[in-house]
Amino acid sequence: MSAQAPSLAGYDPRDPDPWLALELDRSLPILPVAKDALLKGNRSWSRRWMLPIARPAVFAFFVLVKLARGLSPHRPNLNRLLHRLIHWGLRSFCTPEANTLILRHFHIGTELLAFIKGNAGPVAVETVSLRPRALRDLEDNVFLQHDLNIYNFIIQLNASLRAQGRDLAPVDRPDFSMISDGEFDLAPLPRGPLNFVDVQTAIEVYTPLYALCLPRADFIRAANSLQLDETIAIYIAKILRTDYHMAFVKNGHPLVQLSTLQAGYRLMMHGLDVEALYGWLQLLKRRQQAGLSLDPGDPTGMPPVEARADGRDGRGQGHVAGAV
């Protein structure tokens, strides 16, 4: 889904390049900047060689951290030090593509929650807008606040809806005004000789450090929040009256909690989930602005339900009802 079509000059049907296949594939509506960053990271030597070599040591350290936190679940609480270490590590060792994906993630989370709130009717929901422009901005408790935002959003949204005796419902013309039209305004990122670590390797290494520096309850809450991707996607499905985008979401089943030892991989999947959801909402925003149908089964913009033989309207009726 790159902005510029990839070259087929070196394509050999007898030895097809798997990265070329993924670059050409458009099954996920991920924006070019994110897809290119992910593919470049997957191709990197740090992802192909350093991560597999480091994984056993990282896992062993993770197990030791969990045992230590079992003995001392509340202390030490090194949240401020954790955010400074994350900033230092990203600035010193991570590629611009990895840092781009990490900074984008907080902007996307802010806009996804804003989309649900903006289409939920009158609700009392207050979260902290996270718009880190530079890596240094991450020191302002951004990672922990990101987790707090999602839980507070779910609690306040559902409490407000229940108090009014209603649920999220389909919106005839969804409000996409909170979804950015272009790229996020990010500051220039480090490109030094040591900036070679891809995003997945960085996440796998930092996950046990996260568990070490935070009280056990904070880390468990953060790890379990990853399974709420499905919950957020269902909220969006109720608004859009289509569950098409549920196929993008692989972190789910929040009532059946997974081991925190899997948090590193699930964090990567969380990033992929929200990038796909965000790309989908950006696509729908452009279609709405062009006067086209929002029905994912109607990519060419066919007439509304009264002129349709299949009985489906322009919002995707037939995919999912008001309650998902």
C-alpha cells in the first residue's frame, strides 16, 4: 500500500520475494508510512538475527522479574525512570521507522477514542489527549497514561450510557472530523550509526523492563489492555453498522486473559490492529467526503437501499445490527 508502486524489475516467479508480496498486498488498509516502516523493520538484520538471539535471555529475565514482583508487588515504583529509559533507548538505538511507529501509536489511540466519543451522543467521558511530537515528549508519562486512557474511556463511556438506558447505535452520517486527513506532525528523528534496532526487537526488550519498573498491578493492567482492541473495534462496529473491520483485529477475548509473558508479541499485534483500524477510518472519511457509500461491500459507491436489489444500505446494513 505504498504511495509509489513497488518495482517489479527483479521479480522472479520461480523465487518470489515475500516482502514484495506484502508490499503489493492491500488486504489491510494500513497507511503507506506505517506499512513501509513495518516492512523495513521486518527486513532488517536486527529483526532477523538480533531478536531471535536475544529472545531466550529476554524471556529468562522476564521470568525473574515476575518472580521478584511476586515477592514485592508494589515497590519499587520507578515510573519516571522507566519513561526516561524508554526515551533514551529509542533516541540512542532505534531506527527512525521504529520511532515513527511508536509516536504515531499515541496519536492514533487519541483519535480512535475521540471518534467513538464523537459518535456516541451525549456522554461524560474525559481522557488525556496524547500527541507526542518528539521522542522527549514520551517522558511525560505517555506510556502509562495511554493505558489509563483506555480503561477510563471504557468505564466512563459505559457508565454514562447505562445511566441513560441506552447503548451505542448506528449513526446515519458518522462524524470523522477528529480523524486526521494527513500525516501527524512529528519532529525529525535520530539517524545516527547506532540507530539500527527495529520496533519489534525494541518492544520485546523493553517489555520485561516495563514489568520491573512498574508495580505489578500497573503492568498487568497494561498487558491486559492489549486484549481490549476487540472491544474498541466492536464499539466502532456499532457506530458504523458494519463488522467488516473486525477481521483486522487479532487481540481479543478480554474476559479470558492471556499470560503477561506474551505481552511483547501482543503489543506488536496491538500496534498492527490500531494502524489497520485507523487506516480504515481514514478511508471511510475520504469516501464520505467524496459522496461515496461507506459500505465495505460496495467499493464503487452504488445507490442507497431504496435502489438496491440486495437490500443493503450505504452504511453496511447486513453486516451487523445495532448491537454487536
